[in-house]
Amino acid sequence: MRSTNTLSFKTNNNGLLNWVQNEFDGTVHINEIGSDKKYKNIATIPNGDMVMLFDLYQYIKENDIQNDFINPAGKNKEI
């Protein structure tokens, strides 16, 4: 199965982050388009790691664990 799926997000430096997956269950390529309109690949995340990143995000949020990146105001500390 072949398709291209893209999620795009504005950044605080007037740039754009594109998260691109070229095929079902495939690797995610994160590309940045800066305010200078230059395009560069900044990360490549394997499909299994994307699932684990989501699991980590969900776990931290559901358990209100303090995490500097995901939940800085979390009430609980992870042991």
C-alpha cells in the first residue's frame, strides 16, 4: 500500500515542520522549512519508535507525571 501522509506544524521561528510518512506503517521523516524557505531533513523516526513515543506521551499525560518536555506542570514524579 503506497500513500504519502503529512502533518504540518508552524514553529515559533516562523518556520514549518512537516512529518511525512510515505507508506503505511513506514518510517516518519521530519523536515523543516525555515523562515528562509530552505528545506532540510532534521530527523527520521522508525515506525516502532513512533508507537513508543506515543505510548510515552500517553503514559505521562494520563498519570500526570512531571516531564520537562511533555508535562512540565505534572504533579507526580516518576520513580
